[in-house]
Amino acid sequence: MRSWPAFSLLLLLLFHVWGCALQTEQSKQPIKSLDDISDKAIESISRKTIFFGHASVGYNIIQGMNEIMGLDPRFKKINIIEIKENTNIKGSGLYHSVNGKNSYPKTKCDSFENFLIKKRFGEFVDVGLFKFCYVDIEKDSNVQEIFDYYVRTIEKIKMEYPKLKIIHVTAPLYAHAFGLKGFVKSMIKADMSNIKRNQFNEMLKNKYAGVDPIYDLARVEYEKRNGEVSQFSHNGKMYYSLAEEYTNDGGHLNEIGRFRAAKEFIRVLSTI
């Protein structure tokens, strides 16, 4: 007699494989429309001096912006400069650099503060933002402690440079059940790392919505192209995760993911 638990698991695995094949097919059909971004918005960004601190997903976003420039020459007005050891901020542009150390979220805050206040680059910057990486918030992280440290950092910068516009960035997510191994793992235990990232993002939006601009990177990652959202349930509550159609490894952004993240970044910058 067939074991029903084993048979059920087999069915779930078959549905998972079918779903992955469908998502792979969707990823071959990227939608890359830029018609809704006006010349005025691009011109507005090109006149700003912006600092963006980030890590690997941030490089995905920068790569996405460079790819957008290849699709639409209007965006070449935005000057993108990676900050090196001897780089000086001169004139407008999107200046970006690695910020802090992955898996140590407080170093991300400290690095951002150090760049703007201790190095005094805040005197030349119109807009500043940095993002955490998904590895900065894991299953054992103290989300409240990370958020409180972030808020204290932002308040210090605002006191020092009250005219500097801060953009807050939601923490990126990870695919809930990436690959067969991830799928089986998600069936056995809760995805606490993504749950913690969801909790941080809720804290961030609750505090700063209507106060400062928010670049909701997580929303870009969980909203699918078909209008659905990538989410999972735990103890009766729904949580968001990175849609698999936007990633090739579960965490970093593929071509269509980069495009969507970069386009939303441009949109947020144009509102300031």
C-alpha cells in the first residue's frame, strides 16, 4: 500500500519543479518599459549629488542602472561614480561605494555615518542612503536592536546636516524556497530569516512613511510581474520573500530583477 505522506511529498515536489520551469520561462520574457519616466525626472536626478552605500545587491542595482542607460540614452545624463580611496565628490552624480561589512549590520550604520560626518562628505551631498544586505538580518538577529541602532545613526546625521535628504531602504529578501533543497527545507522548518527581514521592514515603514522618502526594495522583490506576490505563511501570518523569477541564486538579482530595482530607485530619486 502506498505511503500517503511520501506520495504527498512527491506531488509537492512535482508541483515545485513545474513551478520552477514556469518561472524560468517567464524570466525569458522580461518587460523593460521606461516610457513612464519623464525627461524632467531624469534631468532632476542628473542635477543632484547622491551618495549610495551598499554591498552586492547594491551592485546589482547599479548594474541595472547601467543596463538602463544602454536601453535608453536619456539616462546617460545621470553620472554614476564608484568611490575609491582618493575619490572626491565634485559636482552632481550618483556616488556609490561598499558600505560596512556583510553580516554585521551595525558596521553598515557606522560606515554611512563615518562617510557623511567624520569625512565631512555630508557638506557636498544632497541625498544620502544606504541599504542593508539580506545576510545582515538572519534568523538569530535582534531586529529591534538593529532598528534602534539604525534610527540613532540617522538622527545623528540629520542633526549634523538638516538639509541633507535621507532615503530609507527596506532590507532585501531571500527566495523562500529556492531550488529543491530550499523547497524541502521550507517544509521542515520556518523561514525565520525572511520573517526577521519582514519585521525590520515593517518597523522602517511605520516610522518613516510620510516623514522621509522610502525606497521599498523589498516590495520590488516580492511583487511578481503577473500582479501576484511572493509570500509564505507562518503561524497564521503571511510574510514576503524574493520572487524566484528575479534571482538565479536565491538572493542576488538577475537581469529582470536588476531592471525593476533600478527603475524603482530612479523613480524614488526623481521625487526628491
